[in-house]
Amino acid sequence: MTDPTRLTLAEARDAVAKRSLSAVELTQAHLDAMAKARGLNAYVAETPDQALAMAAASDAKIAKGDAGPLEGLPLGIKDLYATKGVHTQACSHILDGFKPAYESHVTANLWRDGAVMLGKLNMDEFAMGSSNETSFYGPVASPWMPPKFDKAQARAALASDKKGLLVPGGSSGGSASAVAAHLCLGATASDTGGSIRQPAAFTGTVGIKPTYGRCSRWGMVAFASSLDQAGPIARTVRDCAIMLQSMAGYDAKDSTSVDVPVPDYEAAIGRSVKGMKIGIPKEYRLEGMSAEIEKLWEQGIAWLKDAGAEIVGISLPHTRTALPAYYIVAPAEASSNLARYDGVRYGLRKSGRDITDMYENTRREGFGKEVRRRVMIGTYVLSAGYYDAYYVKAQQIRTLIRQDFERVYAEGIDAILTPATPSAAFGIGEKVSADPIEMYLNDVFTVTVNMAGLPGIAVPGGLNGEGLPLGLQLIGRPFEEEALFAAASAIEKAAGRIALPDAWWV
């Protein structure tokens, strides 16, 4: 029998529904794979007893003919999502020991539809990072082996400080690594400036950030409330469509949730793109862009053109301002959201001479370096004398970015094709201690989507000269994720599915 962990989510769904594979067997296979892959550090909390109990319940429901859309399918959950009675810390020391008494709306939807929780996935602390190196629980390693390493070298690095191994991207690095290493069928992730699409591109997986408001943020630990959005990472475009179908939906508890119907996303897979207008923005042809990224982009254009799409050159003139504006808006919102972590009500508490001293000691020890940096930036740009010069100006730029997209969509463009990242994955330790601006530049192709509240999907396009994954990004109209699934499935069909790595870590 085929290793159950090598099935796609759609294949596993069909096998479990036909009872050729039980949910318990499928779940146990993934738990066994997780135990062998702990060196990757993708999971920060494993829930085997709960997973097997959920799987047994799914088998009983299937036997009664009462199965849900995700019945018996084991998933990984990013540590950003509140899971009732289970470790939920956004991979920060300041939330040490926190186990919520409630469930996030997104995960509640998944359990409603029959999914099984394998555990909580590693991430950059409070989702602040592009490499999953800022987690209190240590860096996550990508299952893709560095070109310069052999298996012995890679295993040795895995057993020590992981230096030289590849990052899986961030902040949803644990999600991307687990999916690529076959440690779950799919995973929840979140995207504030590219944190679904960038790690998906780095690991040869598929990730979609839906339209802002499509998925509820209730029960997600907040980073930047006007930018954060839930979404899935999976191994195929179809698998992402299946997961998003369950994750999406209106939630009265979230004031930013939009009450619009959730379409049948899976029905868009394989749908013809003939007649679709695909925009190619000239501003994304950055100075110094690698020849490999340029070649991949041209190949993606050719694939969509061959599939019947019309390719149209467009201009998004405020693209160049998006990254600096994002790194004002996001830290400003973070400084406000993270003010609630003070050691009084939950999580870490460090004693002091008085309450102010206790606050300072708790936050000094509880927050990592990157989080402290962003809180300080955010506090500065919101302070008297700088608010108008920085924060208000950044919000004005954000409006202009959104208007750029509105204009091209009004001209008939259905989707926009760009690279997903400026490079393939880099090594652990390679950039994290250098100038932080260099790390922030990893988001250069993705932040515009969050600033404008649009949907975006990353899909594997091929491998670079060293055999590492490269991804393409499609940006869609608001609440028209089906067009992205159709176009992404056309790229996936033309490119062929990337063979994910063998388990060198075992």
C-alpha cells in the first residue's frame, strides 16, 4: 500500500470516504512521520491522543454515512490559532503556558467539517519574520536539503544548531515545512505581508492568502489587525481550495469579517482560463532581479498564454512605496496589539519592585529581539510629533496602492502574475543577524496584496539551478479567489508537480 503520508489531501479524502483507508490509520501514519522528523522543529506541540480520538470519531461518522467535507483528514495548526485547552503561544515566551478556554473561528470550522488536529506548528514569534528564525522554540529547518550538503552533513547540522540548512520561509515556516515533509496533509497559516505565500514558494508547496475579511480573525493572535488574514498551505492547488472552503465564512464575532457567500472553490480547479486577462506589472521587474526569477516569470506568462489567457502589460506605480509603508503600518499596529501582554492576566510574569518594574521585566524577557524592534518602531511612528509624518503618510500611500489595483481591475484585468519571492530559500543564520532591512526585502513582491486587502496565491513554478523551489504569485480581485484557483491550476498543470524531498532527516 502507498505510504498514506504521500497522499494529497484530496486523495486521502477519497480513500477515507471509500473506507479503503481508515482515519485512524491515516492519522497514525502522520504521527509516526512527525516522531521521525522532530529535528526539523516544525511542531512545537504534538497532540497524539487528541488526534487519534478525533480520527476514531471520524471513522464512526463515516460508518454511519455522516461524514463532513474534511472527515478524518489530519492537519497541522499554526501556533497563532487559539485551540481550546492546547498550547497557544504564537511561539513567544511571553505567552508561556497559555492554553485558551476557547477555539478560534477558523479551527472550529475545520473541526466542524471533520478534520483531525495533529498539533501546533512552529512560526516566527507573533508572526514577525520571514525565515522562522525568531521563534522562542528555535528555527525551523526546511525539508529541502542545501545543494552543498550531503545527507551526513545535513543530519549533523540538524542535530546541532541547524546552521547552513535552509529556512522554510516565514512566518508560517512550520506550516510550510510540515506540509513539504509530509507531516500533515495541509496546514493553517496566516499572512500579514506574505507569510503564507513566501514560505510556500520556498518549499515547493501552494499557499493562498484570501481576501481580507474572507476568513475570521477571531481567535487568532493579532500582529497587525488591518493586514492579518488566515489561509491554508497544502501540496496542491486543489488541496488549498478544499481547505479554504472550510476555513472561510462569515463570523459575527469579527467586525472585519465580510458576510458574502463562500463559493465552491474546488469547482474552479481545472476551469479554462481562456479569455482571462492576466496583468504583468512593469514595476515588479526590479533592478538586480536574478536571471532565474526573470526566466521563471516569463515561463509563467507563456504557460498562461498557451492555456488561452490574454497577457496585458500594466502599471502599478506605487509598488515601490509599498514595502516602506508596510513597515510603518504593521509595526504601529503591532505596538498597539502587543501592549496587552504585561504579565498580569496570563503567560509569563517576572517580578519587580513595583508594577511598572514588573511590566518592564516581563516584556524585556518575554519578547524576542525582532518583536522588541518592531514594537519600538511602531511606538515611535505613533508618538506625538511623528504620527502625521510617518503613520498618516503610510496610510495615504496605502490608499494609493489600493487605487492602483482598482484601476487595473476596472480596465478588465482578471488577475496579475508576478514572482512570489526575489530568490530561492537561503540558509539558516545567513541573514537573521545582518541588516534587518535585507530580511524585510523578502516581502517585496507580497506586501502590496496585504496593503490592498486582495487575495494572492503562490504556486510552484519549477526549480532553480541548484535544485531549489521557485514560486509564482497570482493576485486577484477582491472575493474572486476562484479565478486564482483556476489560473494557479493551469500553471500547476503546465509546470508539473514538484517532487518533494525524500526524508533525509530520518
